[in-house]
Amino acid sequence: VRSAQEYAQGRVPGAHHIPLQSLSDRLDEVPDSPVVHCQSGLRSLIACSLLERAGKHPRDVLGGYREIKEKAEL
């Protein structure tokens, strides 16, 4: 649920990009149990709430892309 600019600056290989502001309109593109992240972790919490209301079972990456990048050295 990162912005287009954030996504262009770096991403997890194989990540599917849906910005938070587009999520409600693109729920059909989201798998039942998505792993969700944003840049720092705030938007992904909001996204997980929206996804849960839509009947999905999201898993949030605490710390967001920054944490992923630091741990995986992307």
C-alpha cells in the first residue's frame, strides 16, 4: 500500500502494488491472505483494517518496507 514514488524507489521482489487510496476499488486483486506493507507501517495498519472488513485475512509487516529492506538487504 505504498505510493507510486515509494514503490519505484525499491520494492520486494514479486510485490503487487496497490496504493492505499486505490485499495477499496481493487479488492478483487487482493488474495485471501495477503502480506501487507507500506513504507513505515502506518498505512498498512489501515489497509489491514479495510481488508479484514472485506473478509480477507491480511498479515501486516511491522516496520514496513524500511524494516524489510534493513533485514533483507534489498
